Amino acid sequence: MGRNEEMNESIRKKRMEEIEGGALYYFAKYGLAGARISDLAKYLGISQGLLYRYYPSKEALFKTCSQKWISTRDQIFKELVEVKMSAEDKILALTKHVETSMKKNKIFACYFTIFENDSLTSGTKEGTLFFKWSAQPIEMLSKIIEQGQREGTIHKGNSIQLSIGYWELVFAYSHNYIASDSLENFDFNLLNRILLINR
């Protein structure tokens, strides 16, 4: 690859990152179904034709944004489930990760919001990006919950329902953060109290 081709590819990658970052905020506010490609292009400050040059549709852009997150998230969960430590410590580490990530970058909250918006505007959760998003973390967190129930540190009950309760609160925090642009009144330790007995 020649220098000009390398430079063009570098510019293309940078532009795509900028588009994807801005699109996340847009999808978080309006959802996939509520997004119009013309409004999205205007929001991003680019022409509709330029947007189509990089992505053939709003669905393709949405999928590109989400797949990067899903891949990163799944690796984090895999490591958390497999690491040799107590379930209580795993929950505390997960909550700290959620809190730190949300405070560091608002895009983290956008990921949760866009997936929930997708579920609300789709006829069924099966086959949607939301379903693919939610199945894995709910299942993996339920394994940690079951470990904690055996260790006596996590509340008794259906592990899937407890896991859903944890993630529903993360969704709620994400929605409020996108709407208010502030995390000032958020109590992230409430996430721990949903699951842990001694919190």
C-alpha cells in the first residue's frame, strides 16, 4: 500500500470513528426506528451522500456501533466469570467498572440506551440487537449470582431475575444520564445492594 493509500485509509478510519461516536448519541436519544438518515446526517454535520459513502443504511451504522461494544463487553464478562475470586468481589468489580466507565465517557451510557430503544421499537426481542446484547450479560451475571448464593453473600432467588434487576437499574441510570447530562445524584452502590447481602 502506497503512502497516499495509507493516508486515505487513515483519514477514512478517523472519519468513521467520528461518525460512529456521534451516531451513538443520536441513536441513544431517538432509537433506531426513530432515526431518519437525513436527520442523522444533519446531526453529524455531514451530507447524506457522505454518510451513505461509509454506511449503506442507518441499520448498518447502528450494527457497526453495537458490534464493537458487544465484542469488548463479552471479553470483559468472560474474564470476570472465570477469574478466581469471590462472587462478592466480582460484583463489586463489575459495579465499579460500570460507574468508572459511565463517569469517564458518556458513550458507555449510550450503548445501554440504544439497545433498549431497539427492543422497545422492534416487534419482538428475538433476533434484535437488544436480544443479542441482553442475553449474554444476563446469563453471565446469573452465573456469578449462583456462585455468590453458594457462598452465602448474594440474596436467594432466581438468578436470572436478580440479574435482570441489576441490568434494569443500569439501563435506568443510562437513560437519566443521557436526559439530564449529570451523574450527580446517582448511587452506584444501589447496584451492589440489589445483589449483595451485606451492603
